[in-house]
Amino acid sequence: MPQGPEIPWMMALGHYMPHAYAAAVAASVAWDAAGQPHGWLSSVSHWAWWLAFVPMAAHLIQHMHRLCARCAAHTPLDPEKEVRRWRPALRLCHVEAFYLIWLGVIGLQALADETGSPGTLRYAGDAAATLVLLAFVVCVWRHNLLQPWCPWCNWPKGGEHEAVPDPDPAVSL
């Protein structure tokens, strides 16, 4: 997949993806705990999720195929151990159906909210969307830090595919 230009404000905003997700979950839990009332708490919960998608999209657009200096500074000292530990999460980032499942769960949740489904169905929808999105955020975040060592990433111009020229004896004299 070709990379676009690096956009500094999107790179910076993408680092706040976990924070935005946590704020949206907190608003959603408060809304659920209050019995999902209509009014200002409902608006805050819905807007928190919409606003959380902005840093998530910025993270996916800017970090999916590049490693910024800030992320490079947070890469683990023993990447092989971390790759073994997070192998299922790294693999899940490369399963394209995972993104469709994520979008489908969110779509079903939105449909349940709009149709006025019974409370238990909406609570279950909120819980499912929160868990699927949590898995998505954790997988993408860990993948970002371990991307240079991900066994499923195809990094151009590097690794085993790098062309090494034959040594020239005339130059070594």
C-alpha cells in the first residue's frame, strides 16, 4: 500500500487514540449506569464516540505504514520477546475481516440505539462494541510499537529482501 505524505498534526493526534477511547468508554459506561436516559448524558456519550474516531482515524492513516520518532522511542528493548508475547494481536491486525467485524458491531449498536430496542439489547450492544473496539485499539497500538518486527508486515527495501552488492576487490585495496 503506498504511503502518503506525513502530516505532522495527524501524527501528533494519532498518539491520543487510547486516551480518546478511554474517554468514550467512560462516557458510555456513565450513560449505561444512568439507565441510558435521553438528554445531555446521551449526547455526551454519543459525541464522545464520534470524537474518539478522529484520533483513531489519524492513527490508522499516519501510523499504519510508518514508525514516527515518538513511537520509536517507546519500542521495547527486547522486541523478539514482545513479538512472541503479542503474536496473536499482531496477527489480528492483518486479518481484514477483523475490521469488518468491528464496523459491523458498531453498525448494529447504532441500529439498536436508533430503533429504540429494549434496554438489555442496547446494554449488550454497548458491551460488544466496547470489547471489540478494545481489542482493535490494543492490537493496533501494540502493532504500531512492534511493526518493524511484525512477521506479517511487508516492509519495502529491507530485511531479507535487501539486495547486497558483491564486494569489489579493487575498492578494498
